[in-house]
Amino acid sequence: MTPIRLGVLASGRGSNLQAIIDAIESNTLDATIAVVVSNKKGSMAIERAQQHGIQDIFLDPKSMEGESNPRQVYDQKILEVLKEHEVELVLLAGYMKIVTPVLIDAYQSRMMNIHPSLLPSFPGLGAQKQALYAGVKVSGCTVHFVTEGVDEGPIILQTAVSVHEDDTVDSLSARILEQEHQLFPQAVQLFAEGRIGVEERRARVLETAP
Ligand code: GRF
């Protein structure tokens, strides 16, 4: 089987990108990263790509500032890069920019995001802080397909994580992150095996590929 071609969009630390790289290198994920795109110059995600000989591209959002629709024009540039690299599945791995329909429509049910809560609870920024504030006893992480609403879209996989009485945002984030690093490669592998079915708002994990 030809490995599925991934395009990863990342803005920061890139630990989820690293988890994908590690899973590929240890042969637990049947994929290849065709390109890593970042909206932040010199991000750690870019460094990680370079360390592993992966094509990286920095696209400066500021260079679109004069346009009437800068966000759409920016996504159009990203789309060109993804097409040029024959990307089949796009991963948002700590990508701190809202994607527009330009990308969402082109990669419908082919773009995944990872979020540090059990969605639909605590979407948006500061999910771990929101969880602590709400006093939930269980939180976790979610991999879902990207649709127009922020952190909405069919849920593919989730892992629950206990919230401890003495947790801080940092300690809870670290416990969730450990699970993110397992979950994201698993979801991508299911996609590569053709085992994710989407019906309206629901994604289903199939026993075997249809
Ligand atoms: C992760 O917690 C992810 O769930 C969220 O942003 C964070 C990115 O971390 N979307 P990293 O850049 O992958 O280390």
C-alpha cells in the first residue's frame, strides 16, 4: 500500500507533529509527511520538520494584509502548497489560525484537528483552563474532522483523562498531551486504512475498510 500523503499545519511547539513523525518512523503509521506549513517563522514545528528532512514552508499571514479577504487569500496559498505536494489528508497540529471555507471545502472529511478537551465541551482557546474552572472530574482530548464551526465537526476518536483535585493548567495539560500523542497517530492510521466513515454529523470507526 502506498503511504498516505499528509500535510501538517502547525504554529508552535509541534509536539503533535513530532508524535506523527515518530509513529511514521517506528512503522506504526503508514503515512508520509509531504509538507509542514507554518504561519509562524522559526516555530519549533518547523525546526522539527527540518531535523527529520521534511519539506517545510513558512507562509507569512502579514504578506496578505493589503488584500480585501486576507484570510481567504492566505488559505488559497496554503491550498496551492497542499495541492503541489499532493496532500491527501491535512492535519491541524496546534495550528493557531482559523481556517476558512477555502481549505475546509477543498479538504472536506480530509482535514483533522486535535483539541485538548472532550468536545463538545470546552471548544476554543484555553480548553484545560475552562475544564478546571468548570470543575469537571474528567477531561481529555478529541480528534475530529474540521468543519466551519471552531472545534466542531464529526468526532473521530477521544481519550478521557482524570482531573485531579490539585491540578494546575500545566499539570492537566501535560497529562492530556501525553494522550494526544497517542490519539492523533491512531486517528490518522484509521484514515489511512479507509476505516473512517462519515454520515452527516457523525464519524464512525469501521471494523474493516468498505
Ligand atoms: C495541543 O494541546 C493541541 O491539542 C492544541 O494545541 C496544542 C498544540 O501543541 N490544538 P503542539 O504544538 O502539538 O505541541
